[in-house]
Amino acid sequence: MKVTYKYDKKEDIWCITNKGKISHNSPHPTKVYELMVNKIGENPEEKEVSKFIDEYLEENNYNVELLAKTFEKEFVEIADKYHKIAEQVFGVTLKNDVVGYLTVNNRCPYSIQENLFFVSVSVDSANRIAMHELWHFYTWYRFPNDVLKIDPVVYNDIKESLSVLLNIECKELYGEGVEDKGYPRHEELRKRIVTVWNKTKDIQKVWDDALNFIDKL
């Protein structure tokens, strides 16, 4: 599979208006969303958001076309190693190509159904975001919740916590001083996942233990 980076104004508008204020994992608005609200108010019209985005990109000297090419080139350099690692961990492959859409937003959602994820124009490393988001894709194809029917909140907690394994298996690809930090409320579960993974190297056992661990909380 291939990851292609693009910039699409409509996607950017959707991202900041729908995911800027809150998300499943954070009740707080992003910095760029707050900046937008301060300038044009809550619930702005699409044309107002579009104008805000244009001004934000210009004021911060973000060339989205150049960034898209740069991000794509950088991921190509690690793609084979990353996918090999992920396939060994999860025992599945990703067959569909995925699009990484650039956004001014600081929060980067994804959609497995639409084969896309978002990456902020402000990040130092798009590879870190790509590896994190694609890890969620691998998680879904190994443990599809439309089949498992696990409570969505529980599924989200485990899915997000499993990204801690990137710090073990993809440490070399992340680079010096870079790590997947996760959310504070997942700290204990992430520690548990690391412990079980280091003992078993079996993602099924890690998953089952995480479910059991959450059930006892």
C-alpha cells in the first residue's frame, strides 16, 4: 500500500470545524481552533473558515504543496521497514492506499472507512503522525470492532494505548528523542501493554489482557 499526502481546502475546513473544539480523547479545543474562534467567532460560515485558513497559512509561511511533497518523500524512506514491523506485530497487511491530508488544525483524526488521516502542517515529523495513525489501521484490521462489538469507549482506549508499542518496535524509525506519548488517562493501560508485550510478543495476548484489565478498573 502507498501513502499519498495532499492538501484539500474542503478537508481542512472539515477538520478544524468538526475536530478542533473537542475529540474522543480530549475535551479541550486546539490552539488553532481557539485562534479561529477569537478571530471570527463560534460556528462560522464555511467561507469565513476558508478565509481564516488562507490567512493562517500565509502568516505562518506554510507552503502546503511543498509540505505534501516533503512528507510523502520522508515516509517513502521508512515505509518498507515500518510496514514489515507492523505486519509482524499484527499479523495482517494493509491492502488499500491511504491519503494523508494536511490541515492547519493541531488535532489529526483518521478514517479507516475512507482510508485517510490528517497531519498538521505544524509538525516537525509527519512520519511520527503517519506511523501512529497507520498503527490504528493495523489494529482495526486485526481486531475489527464491527465484528468484535466491543464498547466503543473501551475499544478506543485499547486502540490508542496500543500505540505505545511503537516506542519499542519502531524506535529506530522514530529517531533520537522522539516517542509516542499517548494520553494521560491511558498511562496505566499503556504500561500494562508494554509489560505483556515484552513477556509474550503476542498481540492477541496483549489485546485479551487489555480487555481484562479495563474490565477490572
